[in-house]
Amino acid sequence: MFRPLSLLFIGLGLTLTKPSLAEFSLAQIPPLSNKTPITLVAEKGFWTDYLTREMLPKFTEKTGVKVNVVSTELESMFELQTQALLQGEGKYDLLTMEAGWAKEWAANGYTVPLPELAKLYDPDGEKAMERYLEPYYPSLLNILSYHGELHAIPYNNYVMGSHYRADLFENKTEQTHFQQRFGYPLKPATNFDELQDQAVFFTRKSGELLADKQLSHNFYGLALMSGNKPHINDEFSSIIWSLGGAWMWPIYNQQKQLTHFEVPAVNQEALKAAIIYRKLMPYAIPADDKFAFNEAANAMASGQVAIWPFAYNNLWSASFKVEANVPGARLGVAQVPGGTPYNGAYAFAVSYDSKNPQAAYWLLKYMGTYEAQYAYALGGGNPCRMDVVTAPEFNQASKRAIAGAFEASHIANLFWSTKVLDVGHFTTTAMGQIYPELSHACYAASRHEADSADIFIELSAKIKHLQNTYGEVPAIDKNNSQ
């Protein structure tokens, strides 16, 4: 089924630092024959506000096409759009998707391949789209592709990094005590044993000393997104991949076509991940079943934790508030412990039932320009274009509040360039169905040690059932293929 994308998408090391001469701009949009108004679905927040205030009026002035915006919370976005797409009434022209939905929506015919749109509407056809995509991270393009064709342009990258209190890690007293206690230097954790040691070490009671100052409140080693929310799966997935495991393995033939998935009947790496996670939880800031990324970022920002080890780097600006809130605090970022971060993006795509696909195509290109991604970065977002991420001005100290994690994100995204094709997470067309089951199982396993084996055995059975029901290729028991 799936073929790796062209070398354009998988080349490593492309680090443009300024927009190329071929960079697309509003001026390049040709006269549009279809003036039918279009509707864009977008997540609530600063980016949609910027689009509505700055970019969409310029697009309308240039093309004569009015753009209506349906602004919605991420939690309701999937169902809102899916119901409209099932009806096929052309309600939305431009869709917003989470990376995990990309292949499922493409397989269902909900989104239109960008090369197809380019051939129809772009004077330079597919070559124009190829040039346009050069600055984008290959990992994100591979995630958002289907049958070797890209269906969406990413705008919000949420690759993970470890956000940590650099001032604490570099404090001489803390370094000395850590060396004495654990026998090695205090540095950002590269594996889960080191993370466990640091979680234990930095957990303190009110009245104890931290970096030579007396604490007025309890302090915790780390923050985990351990609530009954989707994000606990992202933490578990990162750990499992770092252990060499996966929820499901894509199997390719000699033509690099996906033939089936193998699902471990007893997922040993998942069991190990649950053990690691449960060992960390006693040293994490107390969390209820609603505790997720906002709460974890706030725990860092308010000076309650030393490490957010599986942070989404698009929340760097939220974590960074600790520097304003806590005197002397300084935020640092490293790669996640284990070195295999969760990755993905939110993206825009043209719907199959758009009443004006011509205008939708050109607006899609406009919203992914250097100008747009640069503005997104200035607003605190984590951009998806290498030329924006590596722009020299973002290395300036004055830009740390928004761009402090850009270099770490760059490294993580390049790491995933083609590796995203090696795990089922990013290759199945049924992830929209499977993902909630992963989250529920991870949450249950984090709470019920005795039942972990049964939880993950049942999960593997559900993965196989969902893949065989909703996916394009079958899933089999991994043991049966050995």
C-alpha cells in the first residue's frame, strides 16, 4: 500500500536559513475563475486569530474569494469535520487535521492529494509543489502522505523534548550532592535509569533546600501527563520506541509496499514501559485524571518541578514562563530520555467535496509560506519549515522565550525523517480508531500493576481487530509470522 516518498522528502540535513528565491508568495496566485466563498476549519488560538486578522483579508483582496472561518477546540475537531465529510455536502473547503488522522482520511477519500491539485491549478504543476515543499521536515511530510502522495501541509509541529530547570542542574551544590549520591555527574537524562535517579533526587519537601534556598512548598522531580487523556499514550509510545518496541510493526514487500502489520501478542516493551512509568509516578507532581499538557506546562512554569521529560516543544513558550515566575530560574531543553520522541503535527488539507478547490488550494499554499510560518513562530508556535526554524535571528538571546527549543526540535525532526515509516503509528490508515485504545490502556497500566499483562494482551487484540476492520491491510499476531 504505502511507498516511501521521493528523495525530496527524505533527504537529511536540509537547513535553509532564509526563504529561497523560489519561495511562494501571495503575488504568485493567478487570477481565479471560481469566486465561490470558502470555509476553513481552524483551531482556536493565536494562529487562527492571526490568520483572520492578517492573512485572510490579504488573500481575499488578491483573489476576490471570501474566506469564512469555523474556529473550534481541538477536542471537537475530528467529529465535527468527519460528520460533515460523511454527508458530502461541501460544508468545509479546508480541513484541519491531526497527523494521526491523515492516512485514515486520505484512505476514505476525504482529502485531495496535493500533486493532483497542483496539476489542475498551478501553472508549473507538480514541480511547483515539489519546490514549495523543500523547506518542510521530511518526517512530517511522510506522516501526512498516503500512497506516496502528500495530502496536507503541516503548520504546528509538536515533536517532544525534555524541558528542565537548567539553573538547578548547573547549581554547584546540587551537582555535588547528586555525584555523591549516584556516582555520576548531573546532566539531562539520556535514559530511563538516569531519569529515575533525577526524579528521586529533585523531589523535596517544603522547608528543605533546593539550590541553596529553602523551599516554601513541596517540589517534585518531574511532571508526567498521566491523566486519562490521549497524551499519556504519547509518553508511553516514546518510551516503547526507545526500548526498541512498537504497538504494531509495518511489513513491506520488496517493492516497499505495505503488505500487513504484525502486532505483538504480548507486548514486552509495553510492559517494561509501564514499569518505568509507575516507578516515576511517585516523584511526579500529583495529578488527577484530567492532568495533561497544559497542567504539565503550568507545573514547570510555576516552579513546582525540575523536569518535564516528555514535553511537546510547541509548548516551550508556556514552560518558559518559569523564568518570569521564579527568580533565578532558567529553562533548558534536551532530547527526551531514550532519544525517541513522539512526533507529529497539525495540518491543513483540501476536502474532497470542496465547492471551490481552486481557491482552497491557493489558500493552503499561502498559509504555509515562509511569511506565515515565521509569524507562527513569533507567536510561540513550533514551525514545520526548516528555513524558519534555522533562521539566524531565532538564535538570539532575545528570542529564547519563543525559539529556545527550535534547535532541539530540528534535531528530533531530522531523526524521524524516514523512521516514521518503520512504526505502525504513522503508517496505518486506522490510527483514528486505534489511538483512543492505546491511551485507555496506558492509563490503566499506569494505575494497575497486577493487571498490566492482561491490559496489553487485550490491547493487542483490539489493535488487530480495529486494523482488520478499518485498515487497508491486515494485522496478524507477530508470533505467527516468526
